[in-house]
Amino acid sequence: MFPPVYVADIAEHEGQEVTLHGWLHHRASKGKLHFLKLRDGTGVVQCVVFKGNVTPEVFFEADHLPQETSITVRGLVKRDERSPLGFELDVRDLAVVARPSQEYPLGHKEHGVAFLMEQRHLWLRSQRQTVVLKVRASVIKAIRDFLDGRGFTLVDAPIFTPAACEGTSNLFEVPYFDLGKAYLTQSGQLYMEAAAMALGKVYCFGPTFRAEKSKTRRHLTEFWMVEPEVAFMDLAGDMELMEQFVSSVVQTVVEKHRAELVTVLERDVSKLENVKPPFPRITYTEAVEVLRRAGHPMTWGDDIGGDEETVLASAYDRPVMVHRYPVEMKAFYFKRDPADDKVALGCDVLAPEGYGEIIGGGQREEDLGKLEAAIAQHQLPKEAFEWYLDLRRYGTVPHAGFGMGVERCVAWICGLHHVRETIPFARMMERITP
């Protein structure tokens, strides 16, 4: 019995006989040759079945295998410059593990998005989707490596929260035993502020939930977010951390997946190679002027939506950082700019090519009295935030942080139109299956 190997490692076995386990992705025949494309999750390799190298039974079987038959193939690894891998397998034997009980619903033809989403559990097997999920895994690893390598401590934030900190309209409400209502988290930030007062530099990384009835290509109801928080950091330090973080993640992923991004996803990686510090920085006020000149009827205090984000980012070859938004547009915990009381010390990072906001964050209000006033102004229940106010009562310090959604980052890097492809099983306003 020859040792089983993965397709990704086949180059290490040139001239050797090996065993591959996988699924039949495609089949073609030409006289005394059958060409089987086998995938095993790590890659796809062509397995050539020559009539003179196998038994008549195996040769016949190889010509009648349905798509997605699970098989075990034994053969000789040979160099082939025409192959994307540079190698192919000269088959000596083949065995069927399991044959599909009916025709595979996702044949090699065009399908509509609605149908593909219903078949998401099978659509994941396509080469495009496996590449996207590999990029996603690399984005997550790059995020962790960046933060872990800079002395951050991972702290897990709760998914159930007791209070609707920013209003119930964008939170999922759930019954919670005898304690009444609880909510699925939309952010772990407040908890990270507590953790930062204990550990200095922290981050949480997990699922978050938004109950907004949004059907845009940038929104999901369940998504993953990383949220770093740093004690003794101001907005300037936060913005520097943001641009180092984004550029590190993008360059790490491009270096690892360049070939797949280009050949499978047809991504222009030259646009990603430009994502390096420093990022251009403009204030909200400057952004309004840019949009006015571009023909958008903006007035100071208006929200910058998806269309406006696209216009702003189109002027640059890398992400642009928009900072100091009007106080009314930001959550209660943002610190006001001491130089201009009308604006908050916040910053959004807008990705180029129409991908919009990928990061939002800023400096938090560390003054107890000002934070209490902000809670009252936003008409939030003070008793729900007593623990949060304790952070200002006992050793308060300037601190800042941000949040980045994994799915938007993956969509941008992969050049995808919709975030639904960036997560294994998308949860959207109109979808909760499969």
C-alpha cells in the first residue's frame, strides 16, 4: 500500500507512486485515455487513466463515474508543465468509495445566485468558493498574528448582553430564563474597554449580530468582527494602528494566495499591493466638500452612505481614513474633540474599489461626568451602564480601539460583489438556511 498524500503536497513525490483520496470534479475521455480531475480540498489534480496501465474493469469504471463520486486513486506522480500544479497522476488503480445516489445538482453550467445559496452546502465544493474560504482563513490568521505579535491578549466577549446599548432596533432580542430579556451582541467593545484596564492591549474576535433590515451587498445579520482596544491610546495612535493592521493583513494574504487570487478569482492584485502606509486622511468636513464638488447634495451633518463612500475612496489607490465625524452621528461613548466640541474623535477606514467602510473606531470618553451626560443625552438607562461607568471611577485613562468585519475585508481582497460568499453559511434578512 502506497502512502496517502494530499494534492497540495504532490510535488514532493515526483517519480513516486502515491495514493490520493478525493472527489471526482470532472471527467473527459479520448480513445484509450480517461482524464479525471480529482479534488481533495487542498487542490485539484488531473489523473490520467491509460488503458494499458490498468485492468479492463478499472478502465471501464473510470469512464462511467458521476461527478462528485468519492474515490481512491493510486498512481505515479509525473511532471507536466501544462498542469497548474506542474504535475499529474499516471493512474495504476482506482477504487470507488461512494457513488452519488442521484445526479449532482450543481453541474458544470451557470446557475442563479438564489439557487446556489439554497445549495450552499454543495456550492462550497466549487473551486471559487474553496479559494474564498481559504482566503478567509488566512485573513483570520493574519489578524491574530498581527495582534498577538504586538502583545495583545485575546479576551472573549459575551454573546448575550443585558442591555440594548444603542437602541433595540438593530439588536436581536431573546428570552433569558427568569431575568427577562437579553440581546445578541452587536459589539464586544464595552467589554474590551474593561479588559484593557486590566491587560493594557486586548482584542475580542467572534460572531456579532445586527437586526437591521438591510438588503445591501455589504450587510449580513451574522458576521465576525475583531475589536482591539488599547489603554493610554489617543485617536492619532488608534489611526496609526488601523493602517498598520489593514496593510499587514492585506499584504500577508496576497503573498500567500497570489496565484489563486489571480487565476481563480481573476483579482487584480496590483491594486492590493498598493495597500501600504501611510493612508490618506481627511476630516468629515473635508469629505463633505469633496462630495459636494462631485455633485452630491451633502450638507454638514448628513450621513456618509455607501454611494458617498465609493466616491470618496475612488480618488485614492489605497484605503482612505475619514475622521472627526459630527458627535450626533456617533455612539455615546465617543470622546468629543477638545478643539471642536461639535465633532467626535472617531475614524472610519474606507476601502477602495467601492468596498466602503471596513473599519470603524476611535477614542472613548474617559471622563466620568461627560460620559454620564452622554448616556443621559442618548436617553439610555444609566443603571445598565454602572459597571461601564466604574471603569471611569477607578483609574480612568485615555483609551481607543476599533472594529473590523471579517466579511467585508474578505470581499474586498477577493474582489467579490457581495459579502454572502465570504462566510460559509450566510445569514441575511431573507435567509437562515441551509
